[in-house]
Amino acid sequence: MINQKSRVAGVLLAILVALFGGATAVSAAPVAPAAPVTVQAECGDTSGFEQAPLDSLPAEAGETYDLIQQGGPYPYPQDDTVFQNRERLLPLCDSGYYREYTVETPGSPDRGARRIVKGEGDEYFYTADHYESFVLITV
């Protein structure tokens, strides 16, 4: 019986070599599924973003938007500085494409977590959670 199993295994190995060429390794370990592939939008492509009308955001977001339209002055020195998009949640663009602005958070002892990020193509994104998620602002 063992001899018959050895012959069957040998035949199967020969078939595998004929089909796939070269040596094959057989593993009993389960294969983990591949991680999902995330396709990053091209620079300026905002089609995958949830949209939020400006007037649906906190009133302070509207105030910050107005300041951006006026060109300042801004309340914090970090405002109107380059946003690096390190989290890679916004469409991938050249360095310097995005600029960030503070959205005041009432009662916060510091700048808080809310921001508006503006792209050179006049797209505006709002984050309430310090760059963990974004919505596209519509006006």
C-alpha cells in the first residue's frame, strides 16, 4: 500500500513538473489572502470623495473659507502653509499643491483638529479629525 501511494505521489509530481516546469514545492500551510489594493486618485481627481456643502459644516469652517477667499490674515502662523498629504488620503499631487488652514474649535486650548485643505485647482477639503478623513467641500 505504501508502495502504491509512493507511485501515485511520483506521478502527481511528474504531472506538476510537466505543467509548471522545474521543481515544485508543496506546502500544507494555508495561504493568507492578499491585502486589498488601494487605487490612488490622480492629482485633481476628487470623484471618490464624499461631498459636503459648506453650510452643512461647522460655522467656523465657513469663516475659515471666507478668510481663504480674502487671502487672510490668518489667526495662526501655520495657516496658508504647505500641507504634505503624508496620510495619502487626498489625490497625489506634487509637493506644494495643497495648503492647510485652521478651523477654530470652540473651547479647544490649541488649534484643535479641524482644518480646511485647499488644492491649487481650487478644490477644498474639510477634516474634523486632523487628517484621518476628508470630505470635499461644495459651495
